[in-house]
Amino acid sequence: KAKKENRRTIVVCNAETIDGSHHGTNQIWSNQANDQIDVAATVLDEEISKADVRLFTRGTPADVGESGAADEAVAKRCKATRPDGEKTGPLSTYHLNLNVSGVLLDIAHQGANAGSRLWTKGNGARGYARTIILDALILHQKPPDVIIRSHYHKKLHETLREYGHKTEMIVTPAWQWMTSYAFQVASFENIADIGGVVISIDNGAVSDIEFKCLSVSQNEVVTVA
């Protein structure tokens, strides 16, 4: 759609492109990181190869190894854009500060979560974002217009207005169904949100934020006659 409208497309893969072999799980098809990297790179490259810019962040050592080794390997296979704009060096980063037409995006994998209760949803994320905004103002810097975090597998969008500045706080969906661990900590949830988020930027401002999620369920109703 963006290409048809002659718009630039920037894709950010916000880390943990593979599961790795962690916490003794048997819910992975292969415990070999190289196998997972090969499949992740093949799938991602097909989807993002036409993007104008392809950026990657790094996840936790439990999933992608020390120094984000697996994320770096997938980024290399997908011909990622170097975050620092240099010709050599890493293709992924733990913290991505991105300027798109004057809109500042603060992107990292870990950070705020969406909240686990309906009546507390967003509280932690708003406090987290407020800290980032106030820290920037104290340093006489422009706060980010958009803060993006992942890791917790539940989508969230909150808008904050602090001292004349507006910031969009986003926690992205995941690419993974609920695992056995997730059922231990949130058995009342239907499923982790699966998908991504599309942010449109026009005339130096965020014009739209839309989550793109798959409609699937892991909790089937069992009917006993």
C-alpha cells in the first residue's frame, strides 16, 4: 500500500527474531540457533526486502545470545540498514533513536509492559514514558514523539501530554502464540497479541497508528452435551 502511494517504507524488526533454546523449553522445532536464524531470515527477507530502510534491534541473551548475536545474524541476512549510517559496523542495536522527517522515535525491545489487569492497563507504560519525557526536558532536549517497546506480547497504545509535548507510547504485539510459561503467568488471557504496528508520518508529524493483528485463538470452547 505504501509503495502504491509512493511513500517511503521503514521497517523496524524490534528484536528476538528467534526463540533460541531457553528455560528448558521443548516448544521449539529446533534447538539449534543456526536453524532458527536460517528460517527467520528467509521469512523476514521475503516480507521486508522491498522496504526503503530495514532496521533491527537486539533482544535478550536468553533468546538471541550474548550481544544479540542471532538478531545481528538475521539482520545481516536481510541486508539491514546500519543504524549509525556507517559503511561498516554492527547492523543491529539495543537502542534505536530514529528521526523520520523530524519525528523522533525511541525504539528498544525491553521496557514498559502493557499491564496484566484491565483496571491497571497502561499505568506502568505511562509512568515509563513520562520518565523518558521528563529526563529529556531536564537535559533541555526534545522528548521522543514516539516510544516503542516490545517483549511482553500484549499490544498497547497510550498518548501522553507533558509540558506542551505529546508522546505516543506503544507496546507492540508479538509473533508468538502463548507458550507453556505464558499460560502459567496469564492463564486467564485468551492469547498473546500476534502482529505488528504501522505508524504513518506526514508533514513532520504522526498521522496514524494502526495495529495489524491476526485473529486467532488458543482457547477453544469444549462443549459437553
